[in-house]
Amino acid sequence: MKHLLTDFDWNAAELKALLQQAATLKAHPADYAQALAGKSVALLFEKPSLRTRVTFELGAQQLGALVVYLDQSHGALGKREPVGDFAQNLSCWVNAIVARTYSQATLDELAAKGSVPVINALSDRFHPCQGLADMLSLYEVFGKLEGVKLAYVGDGNNVTHSLMILSKLLGVEMLVVTPKGCEPAADIIQATGIQVTDDMAALEGVDAIYTDTWISMGDDKDPEAVLKTFLPYQINGDVMKKSGAKAFMHCLPAYRGKEVTAEVLEGPQSIVLRQAENRLHVQKAVFLKLLKED
Ligand code: CP
Ligand code: NVA
């Protein structure tokens, strides 16, 4: 049984094929209108979402599948009944479970106890579908992935981890710049060998700069302290100019005046809406890969 729980789940060849499939789906959506006719998918969200929910829901529908949305924002999964029971019941009716959970462990439990593929729609540890859309976006902008220099700046967590693993697998030269104490998880740094520094001067010569919110969903941080720690890491016109970066990236939602200025977010180098659009295409490719093989 194949899942997409972390970015380690698929090898480089599978990832490249997935991105190729996404590009084909983007170019010829009508050819796939019935590709998953007769299939059904459950979407299960413990946290808010705009992009992920809309693109998974529309993506499934555009492939001819049925979708059931389960709002779990009133409480973490496992409160009313064990996560394993939830997974076993859902597996009686649907062909895949898409889940946005606070904890990666919840996703692992859904996969362990259910009997259908589970797709990570963001956890505390990873955001693989975001990372895939970002790789497709980089490919579209730079015409290649191998050797493209991508810098992530800000808080080292879920999105950072996914970008690091995918970069390592796909040949993107990645660099991570975070304040001290906000580095990505040690096991991801070790597994990818990607350089992590607190020095913004390291951005010189990169092709693309990526940032994310300084306060992630589920974080319990003091906003004043966050501002103090992270303000030197804001992406503004000056940072873009000094680095020479051609593209600005953000998974969204963005907080203007915090991790990025409005000038950069809305400026000509910003490819954030391309990233958002590509969520749809890569997730349709993920559905095809996982549901065609079941
Ligand atoms: N980038 C992203 O996952 O956005 P949502 O939280 O709106 O789904
Ligand atoms: N790091 C952010 C990503 C949102 C898409 C969060 O976890 O809230």
C-alpha cells in the first residue's frame, strides 16, 4: 500500500514521474475528467485551510471522483473514537484519506489501521503536497531543477522539511537561513546534508527565496518575542536586491509586514500564485498515482 505521509515515501524517479504527470494534467485537464470515476475520497481537516482544501476537493472532482469533507476543527481526531477505528470505518467507504493533522503520529495511525492510501495535507512535520507544487513551480520558472539555488528563510518546520527532502532528491541546491534556535529538525538536516545558517549574507547568489509564517498553526508563541527574533529575517526589497534572487516564494497564507513586505509579495518576482495554482495539478497527479494502483 502506497501512501504520501512524508517526502521520504517516494524515490527520485517516482517524484520526477509525478511532476511530469502534473505538468500533463495541467496542460490537458479534460483528458482526465473520468480517470477516477467510481472512486471516492475523504478529506479530513483538524486545522483551517483555503488552498489545500479547495485544491484537493476540486482536484478529486475534476478526475471524476466523489469527495466527502470531514471538519475535525472542533477537536483533534481520536477524541470521539480512536484514530484507528476512524481509519477502519473510512476504509469501508472511500479509496483514499487526505488528512491535515496537528501531529504526524495521527497520520501514521490512519495509515497503519486503515486499508486505503493516506495523503498528508500538512502536519507538524511535513507538507509534501506543498513541496511538490513548489518543485513544479521552480521547474516552470527556471526550466530545470538540477542546480537551481533555493533559499528558505524563517522558521524551520513543516514546509522547510518537505522542501529540504524534495530538494535533496531532485537536485535543487537548497540553503536554510533561520534565527538561532529555529532550525529545522536535526534528523532532517542530517538526512539531507543541507546547509543551515543564521547568516542572511548567505543569500547572495541564490535563484529563489522562500519564506513562511513565523507562527504556524498550533504554535503557542509570544508574538512580541517572535517579532524580535524574526524581524532581521524579513524578506523585503533590500534582501531580494542584495541576493540577486529572481523569484520570491511563499506557501501562503502570508502576513504582510512580518515575514514578507507587501512590496515583495505583490511584486514582479513573486510566484506565490503559481505555487497556489500548482497545488491543484500536483495533487491530481498524487490521486492518480495512489488510486490507479489500488
Ligand atoms: N499553503 C497552504 O497549505 O495553504 P492552506 O493552509 O490555505 O491550505
Ligand atoms: N508552516 C505553516 C504552513 C501553512 C500552510 C503552518 O504550519 O501553519
